[in-house]
Amino acid sequence: GALSSQSSGEGEIRKNIIQADLVEGIVALPTQLFYSVTIPVTLWFISKNKKQKGKTLFIDARKMGYMVDRKHRDFTDEDIGKLADTFSAFQEGTLEDVKGFCAVANLQEIEKQDFIVTPGSYVGEDEIVTAEDYEVEAGTGFDVKSDFSGMKIHPEKVKVTYHEAKNQNGQAFDGN
């Protein structure tokens, strides 16, 4: 598509727009967000009066939102606020990159990517929390809700293994 294709002159058009420093931000949206379009949509924010000259904001919002029904997705107010706050922080020069969500790239970095502007290429993958990242001793009061609050956990990627553990009475725990 328009983010990475080199056919039909798209690569040259993209290169010229970027070199003219007109792209303020690119936001990759999730699928099924629009009723008439089921494929992912990307928003391009073009401006002659960019607040951050020589820089472009990339946001990967493909994992945001929730399914309204089996065919349509929507954003929560929090999702919309997060996107708006991210863009505002970028314009004010206070934004810090968030792995897997947003990143700021300068023109040289975009040129190194051969002017391919797929947000995922710049923001990278979000951090995956796995069981190996945490060592929990039996009886320590580990609480999933508080200990993992604010972290993005992908249950399908968490590997759980049972080791011999003892309950508070010293009896072996058999996993049942």
C-alpha cells in the first residue's frame, strides 16, 4: 500500500512528501474500525506548519479498541484520549517513545528505511511479559491484579511450569 509500495511511483511520491517535511504523523488503525472498510486504515497527518520540523510521529494503534459486534470495532474514550495526548506531547516536544505504540523518527531515520513509513517498523514490538520474568515464592502474597497492573500481558505467550512448592503447612503442592 501507500506506506511501503514501490510500484506505480508510490515510493517516489512518498519520498518527495517526506523530504519536503510535510508528514507530521502516521497512525496505523485497527481493522474493522469503519463500517465501509474492513481492512486496516492508516491516517496521514500532513502539514506545512509542523511544530516538530524534521521529525515524524509514528503510532501503531492496531491493537487498540474493542469489538462492538463480530464485524465492527470502536475506540473507547480512553483510546481516543491516549491518541490525542500522544499527538499533543509530540507537538510540544515532550513525547517519549513507547515500545510497541509510538516513536518519533527524523528524516535521516526514515531515509534509512528507504522511505517506508509503516508505523510498526519504527515503534517495534511491545514488551511481552512471560512467567520467566517473575520468580514467585510460595506464600509471598503474590497478587496478579496488583503485581501485573499496567503491564500488557499476552496469556497465549505465558508459559507456566509447576515446580515443587509447599503450602504454608509444609505440604507439597501437586497442582490440583
